[in-house]
Amino acid sequence: MKNFSCFLDRSQLGWFFFNKCHGLLLLGLLSAFYACSPEINEDVRFYTSDFGSGNLENFTNAKLGTFNEKSVVGFYHNDTVTLSLSGLPAHDALKISFELYVHDSWDGNVMDVGGPDLWMLDVDGVEIMRTTFSNSPCTSSYCLQQSFPGTYPSFNNPKTGATSGTLPGRCQYQNVAGWTSVYHLTQLVPHRGNAVEIRFRDQIKQTNARNALCDESWSLGSVSVSTVTIR
């Protein structure tokens, strides 16, 4: 047995439960999540892909591409890609892990023709993640802050929490280092039922760009989903 750390803040968990679930059993489970100290009885990997095989049968609106000599699902600008899974075993929660690539001139929280640049994750129609990302250079006189690793509209420096922030851009800043950021993200989501729909989507703004997709885009480098039983 091992303890897990909380991946969602308490307000998100409460909102999820009170809108999607009911009953004393689930309220008790919610209390356990609030305590941030339940034990995982079983953590079973149900689905995983790094897209190297090119198999996209569980996805809707998937576009197979290549970035930095790696297969990715992308590239997206104001778009949604959906992963649908069925036949899940009995469980109390889902652990969703994915590698997110943020390409080119994301502007974070700025409120003008270039932003804010929002990115969201939904599970069965419930939004569990809403944040922004920024690839902008940050100096003492100019810094377009992002929300991640917080929820929009919190404020953090560009690339905070990134696994890598030195890769070249994909299009507008192709071959220029520092214009793609990579994030390895994990969300632990209360869930029951034998099927799930996971939506990865964005609402990014670049009204003064001739080619919006070239100016700002994102892609997925891998996705895995595990079922979690909590004792």
C-alpha cells in the first residue's frame, strides 16, 4: 500500500462530486480525498500510448504528427481531441497522465489580441483543469505570466513546472530554441463506471496572426489511464 498526493485542489474535487455523484458512500469517499491521505489498494494501467504505433482508434479528431523526431497527436489551435475508453474494471478514481507540448508564442494570462491562452482537460463533460501557458521570454520589464501550475487566473512565470523549456518552436519559431515547452501532467479524478470520455482542448487567442496554427499550437506526446481502487 502507498499514500498518494492530491492532484486536484479541494474545490475541483468537491465540484466534481456534487455535480456528478450522490449518496453517503461517495460523500465518504470525498472526505477521504479531502484528507489527502487514503491508501491506494490497486493502481492498474488500463490504457497507454506514445503514438509510435500510429494506432489512434480510441481517439476522436486525432491527428498524427511528428515533433522533434517523435510521434505526437497534434497540432491543435482552438480545437479538441477526445479519448474514449470502455470496459473499465471497477474502480474509485482514474489516474490520467499525459505529456503536453506547448508550441510557439503562447502568451499566458495577457488580456489583449494575444490572449489569454487557455488549455483545459475534461472528464465525462466535467472540466477538471483550466490553466494557461506562456513561452514568452521573461525579463524585469516584460513578462507574460501563465497560470500553470495553478488554475486560471493565478500568476506564475512562463514555463513554470515544465519538464523542458528549451526545445525549438514547431512553426513560427521553428529551429529557434526555447519556443516549445513540455509538461508531464497527472490528474487523479474521482470516477465510477465502465466507460470514460477524456477531452483535451484549448481556447487560445491570436487575432493578429496571419496563420493562427503556426503562431500557437499544442500536441500530446503520450497518454496513459489507470484505474485506482482506494481502501
